[in-house]
Amino acid sequence: MTNNNRLTTSWGAPVGDNQNSITAGSRGPTLIQDVHLLEKLAHFNRERVPERVVHAKGAGAHGYFEVTNDVSDYTKADFLSEVGKRTPLFVRFSTVAGENGSADTVRDPRGFAVKFYTEDGNYDLVGNNTPVFFIRDAIKFPDFIHTQKRDPKTHLKNPTAVWDFWSLSPESLHQVTILMSDRGIPATLRHMHGFGSHTFKWVNKEGEGVWIKYHFKTEQGVANLAPDAAAKMAGENPDYHTEDLFNAIEQGEFPAWKLYVQIMPLEDANTYRFDPFDVTKVWSQKDYPLIEVGRMVLDRNPENYFAEVEQATFSPGTLVPGIDVSPDKMLQGRLFAYSDAHRYRVGANHQALPINRPRNEVKNYQRDGQMRFDNNGGGSVYYEPNSFGGPQESPEHKQAAYPVYGVADSVANDHNDHYTQAGDLYRLLTEEERSRLVTNIVESMKPVEKEEIKLRQIQHFFKADPEYGRKVAEGLGLPLPQEAR
Ligand code: NDP
């Protein structure tokens, strides 16, 4: 009789002994003919896929999205087509700079990536817990991230590099202010908002477009960790956020977020007082108020971390009809970089893995590639155009036409007010919040090796708000730079 609980090799044969390798005599040496041993050791060596260069440490959960408001005038996206419609989804939260085993409770933006398994294909909303970003042109991304990672000589984090880059890239000031504020260390992954950050375009059934920005507002309320508590937690339980999310869901306390959009008529983009495609800026909610869309609930933990969280691949280019991109230069770079990272990390067929594959049927002419584990299209027609009834394009789902003008050149963005919105945020904070913001900045800047870097950065704070610059200068025991005075 066959024992249906028997241990097998990866080729399915029963294993005779999983405790003792085959040796010449009881003391060895080990014989190379022990193919079970060889396979076991060789597979173990290959257990890791390359970790993500950014967003390596993550936690994920399954859930659903339910439409609570009719937005069909603005988008034909099927999953948003009617109130009450539910779509399954998977979310991955992450820190940005740390490695896969690094502490959760560090001061860092948090990735907030959502994969909606819609009936029209997958839609990935790959954002952060901040509405803006440090830079606005993808060409600066590798340099920026180098400053956030380890110094190539010391293999230590390098505050001089961090502040040198920021001080020479003043477009970072708004995000730096958010990062250094109380919200830079969320209490848990459940207690933070999420943002699409970039501007996207929604297109309705008539082909009319609007620019939009996404906001996920936490129903748990915003809560943050004080730096001392966070540092203590990083030592005692570096996986604190991961554990908190898992336990909350396990105990039936399902975290939820309301999704809102800001909607901007296309023509406003030409006259708005900021470049609405600049990801270092927000659109004031006084100009474009939040409009409710639906509710996201996370109600199921992954069964297997590697299969679901580590192999989950998100890209802002994973779009469905009714949702399109904007000219945002950072977004345009991400359209390439994210999918490329996954092709490298997980493989050319990463989208066929169970966690990534759409719930609707994929029909196209892509074939082969490493680890093609489905039937690879079987005997169906494998080129187009063809006379054999292969799948065909749907012209009604062509991207909406969009006029562009300009001279092809590498030119800086023409909106260079990096100060007003950072200052607006500073002025929005209470006195206690401002004081904690300044303390966090001062503590972070103290180890910076060159005074010139500190003075340059103080000037930026001063331009955002004179009090802001003055207080950071005081905290660092430095005079206000000449220009600021
Ligand atoms: P509003 O007063 O209409 O909005 C202020 C926003 O700031 C709210 O979304 C609020 O979120 C958020 N906020 C409050 N405290 C903090 C904090 N410590 N860190 C980050 N965000 C915080 O003003 P405006 O829309 O005119 O924006 C003013 C400033 O608010 C901006 O310059 C920007 O820095 C910041 N902000 C703006 C957002 C936007 O989309 N317009 C989004 C987030 C921040 P909450 O309701 O959760 O407290």
C-alpha cells in the first residue's frame, strides 16, 4: 500500500533515508552517488532570489477592495464600475533602504504597493506612505539610492552622503520634511496613509480624461513611534511591523483604508501654480478636494512568505483600461525600472507565478523563457498577424491620445519653487510637532562631516520658513548662512 505522506525527492521518488548520507563505512567519506544529498544541498544554495535593491524588507497581506462611490463618469476601469463591486487584492508594505533582514522601525518612507486582481487584468498601484518623493527625475534615482544604502568603503550608512545629496537636490526638501516629522516612523503598517504619489490619468467610456492623485486614508488613524521607542524596538524586535500586521489579521482585526482621489481637469495642468506632474509637490486639497472611491480591507495572511510576499512583483506600468500614466518624469522612469527589476530578480515569466498572475485568462504571443511552467500556449498560434483565429487587439482600449509639444532636450523642470510646500507643511504642524521635527533633523545632521553641507541645507530650511532654518541652525550650533541672513 502506498503511504500518501511519504517524503519524496524533488523528482517524486520516495526518500529512503533523510538523516544519514551514503558513506563508505559508517565514518565516511561521503559518496557522490547520494543524489538525494546532492540535490538537497544544491537546492539549498539556490533558495534566495536577489533581494530588491530598494524595498527589500516587506510584509504582505491579501484582501479586497469595495467601491463605495460612483466614479464611472471619470474612469471606465471595470473594477471601479459600480458601487458595491468587490475586487480581490494583495498588498505589500516595505521599508526602502534597509536589507531584507533590517529593522522595521526605522525612519524611512514605507512602500505601499497594491495589486488589484481585476476582471480586466491586474492593476498595480505602487506608492508610498508619503504623497511626494525626494526627486522628480528618474535619472537621479540610482545616485539618490546610493546615498541611502551603505558606503562602499566602510559598509556603514553614511549621513554625510545623505545630506550632501539632499542639500544639492533642493527638490527633496518637501519629502525630507515629511520624513523627519513624526510620520517618518509609523507606529505600525496599519496606522499610516498610502499615496499613489504620482499623477495618473483616468479615462471614461467617452474617452475623456482627467488627471488624478490617489490617497489611501487609514481607518485605524495615523499613529507614530517616538524615535527612542523606535530605536529600542529595532533592537528588541526588528520585525515588529511585520509581526503586528500578521497578528492583527490572524486575530480578525482586519485593517482598512478608504481610497480617495483628487481630480484635476486636464486643462488645469497648464495653469496650476505648481507643475502637477512634479512628484515633489502635492495638489492642495483646498483646490482639488478628496473624492471617495472605495474601501480596502486586508483580511487574510499569506500562507507562504516567499511564494506570496517575496515573489510578488509590482510595477506602476501594470495598468488596466481606464487608467493611464502622466508625463511625470519619475513615473516614466519607474515604468521601465520596476518590471525590469522583476525580470532580473524573479525571471521573464514572473507574471505567470500564482501571486502575480491575473485572475482572468492571459492570451498573447509571448512564448518560452526561463521557468515557463504553464503549457506555454500549447499548440496555439504563436505569431501575429495570423489566419488562425489567434487573440486580437481591442481598438477601444487603445491609450487615449494626448498632445505633447516641445523640443527634445535634457532640460531641468521649469517649476523650481522647492520651498512653498515644505514651508506649508512646517506651518501646518503644532509647536510640539515642529520642535520634534527640528530635533530629528539636528540629530540626523550632527554626524555630517562637512560644515558646508550643513550650511547649504540650513539655507533650504530657511527658505521654506525662516523659523525652520533658524531652529535647525541653533540646534546644530551654527550661524545662519550669509544668504539666509
Ligand atoms: P490641507 O490642510 O488641505 O491638507 C493638509 C494635509 O496634510 C492633510 O492631508 C493632512 O493629513 C496632512 N498632514 C497633517 N500633518 C501631517 C504631517 N505631519 N505629515 C504629513 N502630512 C500631514 O492643506 P493642503 O492640501 O493645502 O496642503 C498643505 C500641506 O500639507 C502640503 O504642503 C503638504 O506638505 C501637506 N500634505 C498635503 C497633502 C495633499 O495631498 N494636499 C497630503 C499630505 C500632506 P491628515 O488628514 O491625515 O492629518
